[in-house]
Amino acid sequence: MISRRTGLAATAAALLTGASGPAAAAAAPHHRVPGLRGRLQSDVDAILATGATGVLAEVQSARGRTTARAGSAGLRTPDRPVPWDASYRIGSDTKTFTATLALQLVGEGRLALTDTIERWLPGAVRGNGNDGRRITVADLLRQTSGLNDYLAVSPDAGDAFTPDGYRRSRFRTTAPEDQLKAALTRPPLWLPDPGQPTGERRWGYSNTNYVVAGLIIEEVTGNPWAREIHDRIIEPLGLRRTFTPGTSPYLSHPTATAYTWFPGCAEPTDTTLASGGGAEGSVVSTTHDHGVFLRALMSGRLLRPAQLAAMKETVVAEDWSAAPGVRYGLGIAWRPVAGSRGGIWFHGGTHLGIVSESGVTPDGARAATSATFSLRMGDPAQDAQDLAALRLVDRALTTGL
């Protein structure tokens, strides 16, 4: 998974995409919400107009769901539209799934937000000033640990952001223990105050936090992170197109081709074949399944009231998203939106060739999800694409039906 849109180093840090190919266009979903279809189509078209190759979006509520799409399933098949219900890697939106799982364990009394890394993984976070005795589960989930992002310090990071580097690494997987080891080669950005185990306010986005969270979940449950995600979230919600691919570089069909314009390259590279990642960014889903998850989470179907309230305790997250006023909670973020008294909750994720943008109302009444199958590294056109996607989500969640 690739981090959020905070510049090239954060936007292009890992290669976790899926395989695509020709897929027949399916019929549009039957459930439509009157008055929303035209507005959603206009916003999808606006994303396409920034230069994207294909876009898919859905808005859902208790009244039904409305979908829109624009562009093609691939540049080689311009007459074939993006498939309805196309699968894609949701990238760092995976973090919301992982945080939800961790908070379920908290609600069961098997884990505490005040538990330190050292409590569950003795000696795992040491060296170069790093100290797992000072970092709590809350710090990991809220991105306040001070741990370096293993993607940013990887010695292969520069090579990965080229077409040849991508092709060399697309089948490569790295164990979470090795990802953590890479992060620990650098001193921490800070060490949390041990006197406030859930009160740290210094914030810095790091995929390493969720690598460690996944390892702790496995230690607590005795099961692989992927199994717990399936048994506790995917299966109970009936998310039939959502899964964790493990080491497989392929996606299920239907899907669309994901394109990346690497720095200095005038032509895009098909980057829809890759493997890797885990608790920090490996989930594959669809716009529909993702929306079902977000609505279930905010409506209280997945977490007890105390844990959902804890998830919504936020800190300022500067320079992470193009949207202003963002605050980060436990695996999910909040931002103010004009026309919405309570703002919206969101996360978002970026892979090579795919950008997932979504949001949900505080009560879970409505969710908006989108997938754009294009990524331009270091190109101002990417900023325009991101802003158009944010606008789609904001309008979908604040405009009356």
C-alpha cells in the first residue's frame, strides 16, 4: 500500500496492487436513489476530466444505493467501461479494518489501549533509541508512536518508483517482522510520554504502526491477522467481494487496469500486478462492500459504544490530506465539511495505479466510496484528481436526497 497524499515519498512507498484484464461490463445495480444519480455522475465525470483512465463510485444509505462510472476498463479496451463492482486494493483504508479488529479485542477485555508493545512483543522494538516500552496500542492506532515509516526508510524505495523497479518487485513479499526491522534502523521521530499512555498528541503517519498492530493482534488471538479480519468483519457483514490476498499478486474479476505515471515518464505503466502488505494495507474490496463496512462501523454494529467513542478521539493531523482541518482517531480520520454539522469520517488509500477515496456520516446513515484507477507521481494533475474525489465524497454525504 502507498501512504496518503503527502508528497511523492509518502504517496509512492510500496507496491501493492492487483491484477487486471478484460472483463465484461455488468449491468448497473438496480437500486437507485432519485435525485442523486445525475449529481454523482457529474462528480465522477469531473474526476475523469483530470486525466484519469477510469472511475467508479457508489453512495449508499437505508434507501438504497446509487452508482456511477466513467472511463474505460483499460487503455487497450477503450470501448469497455469500468465494470460495475470492480475489485481493487483499498490500500490504507485497510487500517480502519485493523483498528476495528483491535478495538473489538479491547471490548472483550483481551487487549487494552494502554498496553505497550513490550507487553505483547517483548524486545521487538528496541535499538537506535526506539523503545517499545514507551509505545502503547493507542499510539499505534492513532499514529502517535514516533516510529519511522518502513516504506520511507527502505533502501529500495527510490528504485521502486520506476517502471523497471516496479516490474522487479511486483511478486516480492516482505514479512512484517522485516518491515519492522527496517523501520528500527532509524531513531524514532519522538518517544511518547509514558505518563500519558493514551494522551500523546504528536502525530506522524507511519505504516509501521499498523504492521506492529497486526503482530499484536496475532499474539493476542493466536491466529493470523487475515483470519481474524475474515471471521470478525468480512463474513459477518457478508462482504462477498472483500478478501485479503496474502502473497497472491492477482485480483478477482471483474476489475479494471490500474495505471501509474512514474516520475519523469510521459507514458503510464500498467501496475495492476503486485503482491505484499498485510494489516497496514492489503485488503481488496469493492465500492459497495467498502461502503457496507463503513456504515456498519459508524452505526455501532462492529464496536461497543465505549470502543467506538475511543475510535473517535482524535489528534490534529497536519499535511496528510488535501482537505483542511483533518483530525486522526484510531484508524479513521475526521474532517469538517460545509453543510454538515457533524463533519464526516474517512481514511483513504493509495496504491500504484489506484486511489480509494471514501467517507461516512457520523451515524453511519450514508457512505460514499470511490475508486480511481490512475496515479500520477509528482504531477500536479494528481492534486486535481484528489480534490475532485474529495469533492465527490463531500457532496454525496452533505447534499439532501
